[in-house]
Amino acid sequence: MIKRVTLADVARQAGVSMQTVSRAVRDKDDISTETRERIMAIVNELGYRPSGIARSLVTQRTTTVGLMVPDIANPFFSEIARGVEDTAYAHAYSLFLCNAAEDIEREKAALNSLLEKQVDGVIICSPRLPMTDLFAYLEQFYYAVVFNRDLSEDIDKVRLIYVDDQEGTRLAWDHFVQLGHQKIGMLAGPVQSWSSQQRVASFRAACTSAGLDGCLELIEHCMPTIAGGLEGTERLLSDHPEITAILAFNDLVAIGALRGCQNLGRRVPQDIEIIGSDDIPLASLMTPPLTSLHVPHRTLGVTVMQSLIQLLNGEKPDPYRIIFHPELTLRCSAP
Amino acid sequence: MIKRVTLADVARQAGVSMQTVSRAVRDKDDISTETRERIMAIVNELGYRPSGIARSLVTQRTTTVGLMVPDIANPFFSEIARGVEDTAYAHAYSLFLCNAAEDIEREKAALNSLLEKQVDGVIICSPRLPMTDLFAYLEQFYYAVVFNRDLSEDIDKVRLIYVDDQEGTRLAWDHFVQLGHQKIGMLAGPVQSWSSQQRVASFRAACTSAGLDGCLELIEHCMPTIAGGLEGTERLLSDHPEITAILAFNDLVAIGALRGCQNLGRRVPQDIEIIGSDDIPLASLMTPPLTSLHVPHRTLGVTVMQSLIQLLNGEKPDPYRIIFHPELTLRCSAP
DNA sequence: CTGTTAGCGCCTTCAT
DNA sequence: ATGAAGGCGCTAACAG
């Protein structure tokens, strides 16, 4: 391993104390312009780089944050990650990326690792982690922003940002009803997901209040992927061929549903209509283009990181919850 | 800021030296089972977590690697990132994610930051960074894997992994020629991109050797995005309406081209045929499904990280260059 | 098997 | 404006 150039090396070469070099490097003002320039010349000559590790040990800050997502290959999360990274960069924070990969043990391992890395703050997009575990972790992090799930209790150093899934579900439901549908099915995503639970609750309430109790049986859980949507659709339609409309957990599931319908010879939107969720770039590119519940993904990422930065700066961001409202973007799959 | 529990705290409580606690925590074997258990009980009770920072300062290792990509929101790179993260996790490394965002200054800033963070190794996907800058950085990192670009000089601590773009271009070209095309255009991506340069070179060579010198004028550079493909197609087809086939820099550009053709009333594949590159999941979902040069994205990510891990382990991965060969996956846009 | 000593590279505090 | 002393939390190397 190459020997690092240290403050001491620069100090020796410059004939000053380490302290003076440190001041020059950090651009502090109680130092003469002349010495500063002389020192910086030597810094460049020697190729000195301050050790972030040593610095962090003493300052107890790492200028580092963690981002935990279920799957970075999912366009919804990669867009969010992009927003987070852009904002982190703008504020000189580095970003640890962790992928839960639908595996709770792995998720815990990743959070433990973030804790050991001593991130200054963390963003947790974790629809599955049991609430007690989540609370246990939140307690240990300095600051945290939790994305897309609500907590039963407000914690001072935490902020919440989520999409109002109940509202989204209602919007989609109302649209279907307005189009005259009576047999509306739901591909509800993973059972343990908070977001899924919200939607199911909202869907159930809508069924009952619309007097369409038959739809209560038309809820099918599935993986939040194209394959999951495909399988879910096949199960749903083979059990309930009477379905004429499907509300999907997200756009990937909706695309799977599109495929599933095609496989079963059901035309979209003539025989069956589909509404997706999140409005990822893909949605508008499909044939037929997908009607979807739009949320501004990248903005979501930016907002999440901005809130974390406020916390990091010792501010108390208000409100405690930032709630995004999905908008139904009409396209051909449910015009 | 909450007071950390330190080794000293645990040691005091357990009535042993810090060293013994350290051994227990790191699961070293020269310690009696009895003391280990007693200590671990106290560790749990006190909620002690080792400080990665302090540990790194003394070991000079951070168990951290950096990943630099142009744009994490681009499905090609998010798939790669997924492969990298999975593999990093499997080997207990944490991943810093950096986004160059098509901005060379930002890219340098990110690399500087990785250097200060003292990552053990770095993966650089940087098609644009000038070669001299790249070499300067490679010199400063302990280990590096460079993705999708070749270097004029072999460096001991570096490995190279790339897709053979010349071969890919040839495959696509040959397919077009076989289909009878004479006016083949190219949407070549960003001028500064190494990958773009490879393809242009290969395209040029193919033009000449096929006696289709007219095609030399049908090369249009563009941003590597859907919007870039759209604009590029409009420029290309308005200048050269005689074009009947387009080879796109990547699938996003190909999708833009698809759109552009539709806007201009040219049907794909009847009036004009299109071949994309990378075969991202989107490609097969388009209408018409896109013919594309397939590369195994996630495997690419896994391979890149595996090579880095070998370097990190002090091995000398052989061969120096791992080259992936794209395969032409035929779909409807150029059957 | 356990403890002691000596830093890792830097910043904070206090002197000068 | 500059320097000296002390310590951040941990581990490597050596004793015992």
C-alpha cells in the first residue's frame, strides 16, 4: 500500500507546524496569505489529500449519508436515487447506496453497516421492515428520513415523506366506476408492504361505500415486478374472468398485467382496462400507453434529501410529514 | 449528538482491558469462551457498536468501494449498479454511489471525494473523462476497475472490463446490409464518449469496405437519452430522408428514434428499421419490440465488482481485459 | 489467554 | 498569525 502523504509531511517540507498546514488546507482565515500560498504550493507538489477518516474521527462527522432502497434496478427507485444523489452532491455529502433486495435480513445487515460507517443521516425506503425493527434502527441513527411509510409515533430527529396511496387508490377507483366498471380487480403488491396495505384499505373502503362488495374478493397480492404482475393477472383472471378493470400496485405490475391480458386474449382497453401507479417513464412508452397515478419521482428524491440536510443542519423541518398527492394521468389503457 | 458507547465503556463495565473487548467483538479466537460471552452480553446490553471510522484509521482499510456512473436513472447503469451492489454486499463492502450527470467537473469532484473518503477501490464508468485526467486519478486510487473504455497503458492495480462495441456495430451493420439496406444512418451518442468513438470507427470501416461510402455522412451525434434520440432522428431524417435503417447508440436513443420516425410518419419496420444497443428490459416491451445488441447488464455489474474484489484481495486477476461480446437479439424493429 | 504501549492522521483548545 | 499538547476510538505488536 502506498504511503500516504500526511499533514506532517507537508508541515516538515514547509517548515511550519501541522496546525498551520491544517488551517491552510481548510481555508481558515487566521493565517497570512503568504504562508497559505506557500503551503498550498507544497500541498499540490506533494499531492497531499486530507484523510477523511482521520478528520471524521476527530470531528465526529462523516459528511456521508445512507440510502436504503428495495431495488435500485426498479426505475422508480433509480429515479429517486438520482434525485437524492444530485442533492447530496450539491451539499457535499457522499452517498452510500444499499439494496434491500426484498430480503429483510439483508436489509438489517445493510443498516448495521451504515451504523458502523457512522453516516450522518440515513434515508430509509423500506416498505417491509417490521415496525419494531424500524424503530430500533431509527433510535440509533443521528438523523433519518423515512420514505413511503408512516410511523405511529413522531421522533424528533426523523422526518416522513410519503405518497398518499389511499388518495391515489380512490382516484383510480372513481375513474373506473365513472367508466362504468363493476368488477374491478386489484393487483396489490407485497402483503407486508405498508404502501400495499394502505391501498388495500382504501380499495376495501371504496368497494363497500360504492355497494360493490363483490370486488372485495378481487384483490390479489403479487411481487412488485413485471413478472409478478403477469402471474398475478393470470391468477386473478382465471379465478375471476368477469373482471373488466385492474388497478395495479405500480407500473411494472401494470405492464405485467398488460402482458397477461394479451396472453389471455383480452384486449386493453376494449375488454379490460388497467391503471398503473407511479408513472415511471416507461408508462407512457407502452402500447397502449398506460394510465397511471403520477408522482414526481425525481422531485421525491430531491425533497427527501433536502429534508435530511435540514435535519443535518440542526433545523427542525416543518411539517413533520411531507405528503405527495398522486395525479391520475389518463392514457389509453384506461382513457 | 448522542454520546457513543466505546470499547472503553464496555471494558470498564466488564472489568477487562479494551484489548480483550476488541478481541471478543472481532470474534478472534485467542480468548476464552467464557469471557467472550460475558463481554458480548455487556456489548448488547450497552448497545455498543464498533466505530468503523476509528477502525479504518488504524487498519487503513474502509471496506468501502466507489461506483461512478454517468446516470443512475439510466436503466443500463441502474442494472449494473444492482449487480455491483449485490456483489459488494456479499463480500461485506459498502458502496458509494456517484453520478457524473454528464458533467466532467462534477465527475472530478466526485472522484476527489472518493479519494478523501479513502475507498479501498473504485469502479469507474466514465465515458467522457479525458484520458489524462483518468490516468491521474487511477494513480491515486489503491485499486480500480474501469468499465467500458480501454486504456493505452496497462496499470498493475487496474483491470478493464468492456463491451466490444466495434463487434456490436459490425453485427448490426451486417444485419442491415443483409436486409438489403444501402442508406444506413447512425445515431452515435456523445462525441467524447469512448464507446461512441469505437462505434463510429467501426461504422466507418464497414461503410468503406462495403462500398457504401454514402453512409459516412449519415452519422449524427446525440445525447444518450430518449430525447436525444428523438432530436437526432429529426435532424438525421430531415437532412437525409433517403435513410432506411438506423443504428442507435443505445436503446434509449433507439426508442427516441422510434418516436421520431412515428412523428415523421415513417413506419417501423416497414419504412425504416432500427437497431438499438444494450437490450435493456424496456427494449422488448416496446411496440414494435426493439432489435438490440444484447449484453448481460447485471452480470456486467457482478463481474466488475468481482474483479475489484480480487484486486482488493491482493490477487492479480487474469486476463487484464474482460471483454463482453454483444449478441444481436432480433425483434420486430429490424427482424 | 489477557494486558500494556504506541500510534493511525487530524482537529480543538489553549498558549505564545 | 503560529505552535504545542491532547485526544477522537480503535488495533497491532509485544509482554506477561
